[in-house]
Amino acid sequence: MKVVCVTGCLGFMGSHFTRTCLKKGWMVWGVDKKTYAAHLDVLREFQENKSFRFLEADIVNMDHLYDVDYVFNFAAETHVDNSIMDSYGFTRTNIMGVENLLELIRAKRNYEMPVMFHISTDEVYGDIVSGRHKETDPLKPSNPYSASKAAADMLIMGWHRTHNVPFNIIRPTNNYGINQYPEKLLPKAVKYLMLGKKIPLHGDGSYVRTWLHAEDTASAILQVVERGERNRIYNVCGEYEASNKEILQKVLRFYFGKDVELEQYVQFNFVRMGEDVRYSLDDSAIRALAWRPTKNFEDELKIVVEYYRNKFVW
């Protein structure tokens, strides 16, 4: 049985991973700041499990780390548009928070330091028109959010080289699923449809992303825990690549039960400065560990649309 710390345990990806750990019978110390994107109903669910303990805290000023086997860092500011409007919260949490976690881990050096599992993003590489980014490719972030995540990755590698802090960095593609806050494309689209408003879409909708279910991300992380090589980076790629325009067309079909004119429900030419044209990852390293995503995008998208249609999220 593992004893683990999951930061950002009430966020979208963190909550899916926490649930996965508890199902495995692990003891989970969950840490969360309870920001606007936290899911308090999920906290109530977790606290019914005797193997879960919760601390409301900001990773920037946490001053104690229990003796755990792994620290899984999901705590982050993640919405690109917010980072463009005000980057301070992103540099504070995504960089200074990671530095503090590394120092808390380093303080265990006289015993056994836990492994720092950091959840990064495909966005640290910047965009790629064709082909796929490998873990060894240079980092070329395009916005304050991805720059802060790239900086965190570099800090981790620096603390490993200098202080021998053990680590794994996980770089997944676009995550989706239940309980995602509606600043992200899929829940936002359903929310705007419910309100009778046009869905704002960047540019002409041609920007391409690869979609990965949060439960597949959780299973990938566990595979690295159990079979992966320590002190290395793993890309994790979904199997469904499409333009944002194509994705919204599917959302509309599931929402209305038929094909409708995209232009009737979508407002184009919303400008995001520094927009990346396409993300794509070569994840052959984690595939070699006998991992692959199991969720079918269209089946899961239908579930997501129905979920948000029946549950309004402010």
C-alpha cells in the first residue's frame, strides 16, 4: 500500500487521480487551496473514505510534508486566457509553489525522499504544425501559463541534479471529462448553449488539439509509478486529434440530437494572443510500458455534454 500526497486534489485532474488512488486502497493526503475551480462535493465524497485526509493549504506556503512515498502535484493555475490577463497568480502557484514542494521534499534527505510527480502539459513545447514533440525537444512556451509550467519543469530537473530529488514529469495532451470547470472549451460550450448565448471560439476554429480523458491520464501516471523509469519525463497523448471547430460541431450534435449550423451557435474570431496552432506528442515511451488510452472520445463526449446539460456550473 502506498501513502501519497495529492496537491490540487479538488481540481479537475487532481480529483480524478485522487479517486483512482483511493480505489487502489492507497492512503491519500489531499491538499487543496479551494480556489474557484475546486469541487467541494468531491471533498465530501473523499472524506467518506477512511484512507483520505485533507489539508486546506496553498502549496506556496505549505510548511510541512508528512512521510509519503510520492507527491503528485496537480495544483496549478491552468487557464491560458486568465494568464494573459494577469500572470502573477500563475508564476506564484506554478513556479513558487513547485519550488516550495521541492524544498519540502529535499528536507527529507536524511530519510527517504518521496518521488516528485509533477503534472505538466503538452503546451510547454509550443505548437507544431506537423509531426509530434518528443520528450527531448526544446521547450518553447507561447504564453504566460505554458511558460510557468515550463519553468516548473526546469526547477524540478535542477533540484534533481543538485539535491538528488527523485522525480517524474508527466506531460499530457488536452484533458477532458466530468467535473471540469466551465472556463474550458467543452463545459463552457454547454453552458453557453444553456444560456442561449453564442459560444466564443478562438480565431476561425482551425486550431488543433489532441484529447485525452482524465481517467486515462490517471492510469498513465499509475503506470509510470509501477513500471516507469525514475528521473525522466513521459509524454501522454490521447488518440483523438481534431480542430476546435470540429469538436464544437460534435457538441452541438449531442446537445440538440441532430446536426445544426455551426455559425448559428458559435461566435468566431475571439482573439487569444500567442495562440498555438497545434499540439501533438510522441508518447512511445509510455506506450512501451504497456499503457494506452481506453476511453472513446465520442462516447465520453456524449456523457460530458449530458452531464453539464443536467448540472449548471456557475
